[in-house]
Amino acid sequence: MTDARPPRTAALVLTYNAPQALARCVDAIAAQTSPPDEIVVVDNASSPPVTAAMVSPGDIPLRIVRSEANLGPAGGWAIALRDFLDAGATHAWLMDDDIVPEPECLAALWSALDERPSSPFVVPVSIQPDGSVGRWGSWCGFLIGRDIVETVGVPMAELFWWAEDTEYCHWRIPQAGFPLRFIDKAVVRHDAIRQVGDPPAWKYYYEARNMLYLHWHIMHRVGWLPRNFVRLTSRAVIRQKRGRLHCLAAIGRGVFDGAFGRLGIRYPIAALHERDLDGMSSGATPVVPPPVPGAAAEPDLGDPKSGSASVA
């Protein structure tokens, strides 16, 4: 860490129309053995708006930053990190509202950061409801130093949904000389609270558009793009129960707009809401497997967490 100020951590949580998940997330943050100095909830135009009465931060100061428009995870995280730069914290701990950090998570991240202060970008492992373990450089509870955000800027708000985390965490930050490090002792639980039934057509559009834009206009290489497009179109044809042609048309429109760099909110979206979380069990704690030696460094745009943040 190059910042001369005493370390001060702000926990940033992005939320949209998910009061149960938000309360659960804030409860877990407040229960940390090494709690943050502040919790900042960025409300992505929830209806009704998020209020302090909806959460229980304990003794940790809480701020709510509201956007009057739903800007997707890309725009929401851009707001969150701009606010972080304007405030006084030296480090940000970022997570979507569907993340539940284990009590030792932040302490484990700080321990890893203290061991290598020149590399202030550390990421926990993420346990899914089925017990599988993911290592994603996404909005799953990573801890990042202020100097990195000052160097690389904030996420691309114009991406709106999908691949905004890949562009920021797997490409822009490492390209600036700040490698991502996964910390197996730091654990969060992730539950895709909005994934119920068939994905809407607009998700196919933004996934196709942003995958193409990222590879052609930012990374300037084909990489895994053909494989991921095969996966996307196969999903629309085989797994989609209804509206297959509509979804395929959305993919085609996304390819066109991605090729010509037409970003922003260009496809109409429909609101998604959290499912009822009452009575849900966190499940058994699985054994976290070791990293795979020599694993490919190129970001996988098929990452199931990419773009799943608090959106519409």
C-alpha cells in the first residue's frame, strides 16, 4: 500500500430490489471478526428506496448512496467507486447484495494483504448453494487498495450488464500492474437470488454485445470468444423453454452493436426481484480445493458471476 494514511476500510454493497438479501449481507459484514470502518450501500434505484431501517449494521457507521436510475452493475459499481474515491477510506471491500462473507473473511483478506502490501488486490473464494467453489475476480467480496482505483479509474458504466467485472478485475487492473490474488482462507457464500426460470432476452443481448466488445475493442484478440458464443447460442436453443427465436434475435442484435461499439442501455429490460429467502440454509462447508497450477490467465467470459450483480 502506498497510501500514507492509516488503513481504513469501507465495505461497499450494491443492491437493487432485494431487501432480504441486503439485510443478510449487512448482517454478515457487521459480524466480521475484523469489521470494516464503514458500510456504504449503493441503492441502484430500488423501489421502495433502501433506508437505514432495513439493515442492522451494529456499531459500524452506515451510509446509503442512491441512484435514481437503475444503471446495472456496471453503472452501480462506477457510482460506488467514485464515492469511495471522494471519501476517506484507504481500501474498499466490494460485494453484491447476494454475497454473505464468512466471519473471518475480511481478516483473512487483510492478513494476505499485509504479507504482500505491494499487491493490494485480494479476492476470496466463493461457495455456491450446491457446495461448488468458484474463484472469480468479480463483485464477490474482493479487497482493493485506493491507489489501484486512483490508477485505473472506475468500471465502464456504459457496459450496463455483463463482463463489466471481467473488463475491470481480470483485464484493466492486471494490465496496470496489479495482479489479482485468490485467498483460500477468505470465504464468501454466493446465492444467485434473481436467477429463477428462463433468462430474459435482454440478458442474451447484453452478454453477446459485451463479450464481443471486450474481445475486439479492448483486448484486441479472439481468445475464448468463439467458444463462449457457442455456449450462449446453445443455451438459447437447448435450455430456453420459451421465446427461443426472440433470444436468438437478441444475440444477433448484440453482436451487431458490440462490433460497432454501440454501448449504453440499448435493449429494454424488465425488472427482476429476489426470491423469498426465508428459511434458506447456508449448507455444509465444503473443502476448498487448491488452485490449478498453470491455469489459463485469460478471463473466462462464461463466468457465471459476471454481470449478475444487482441489476434490473
